Amino acid sequence: MLKTGYNLVRDHALKEFRADVTRRYGLPEPITLSIIALLRAIRRQQPLPHVVVQVAGFPDLWKTCPDADALTRAVTRLLHSRMNWLQGKNYYIYFVLPDDITFLNATHLSLRLSADRYADLTALFGHLTQESSDHYHHNFNISSI
């Protein structure tokens, strides 16, 4: 399902999504960017190469950072500061997650990175809407949790 805003989707569900982009919506196939390239473009307010962007390496960024909470705060500040710019561009941003990643749905939606490491996705994006068991979504307005 094509939804503007931030989308967290398991890898196997992206096959259907990619087919929908061209068949159902008549758009060219999505462009894949690394999470670093996406954050850099957002920070610089550089137009993304396509209105539909598939982002690779999202969980890896948190796995490699020793302070996941500090990383979450920094990325949240960046996304919040560019919220209006992103809304004006009407992008469809899909973060690719490995199939073996599990979501822990409690007070906050968390992404389990390893046995003892989690990324708090609610702190990052706000309360995400569950579109399916493989797809969570939030619009670009991440001003409140």
C-alpha cells in the first residue's frame, strides 16, 4: 500500500509494494537510498531522486551506534526540523526491515535489534499506525508522541 510519510515495512512485503507502485499507481519503480543518504538529503533539503523512496540500512544504523537513545533524539530533531519541507514534497518513504526483525508492541513500538538492544520507534516517529503485520506508518508530522 502506497502511503505518504514514513513507512516501516518488512522485506518480504516490499515485493507487493514495488509491484503496486508501477501497476496500481503508474509511477516508475522506487529508488533505493541508504539511510545515511536519506538523512543527508533531508538535512540539506535536497530533493530526493524519486517521489517513492525505499531506504536500506535503517536497523544497521542503530546497531552500529553505541548510544541508541542519543541517535534517536538526533534523528527525531532532524526529521522534526524538516517536517514542513517533507510534507510539501509529498514523499513516500519506505524503510526496509529484515524479515527476522520483530516489533515489540507495548507502550512504545520498539524494533528489536538483538537480544538486548532495541530502537524505540515511538520516540523516533511518534505513535505509528499498524497497516498490516508487516507495515507500520506515520505521516511526516512527528511533533508529538
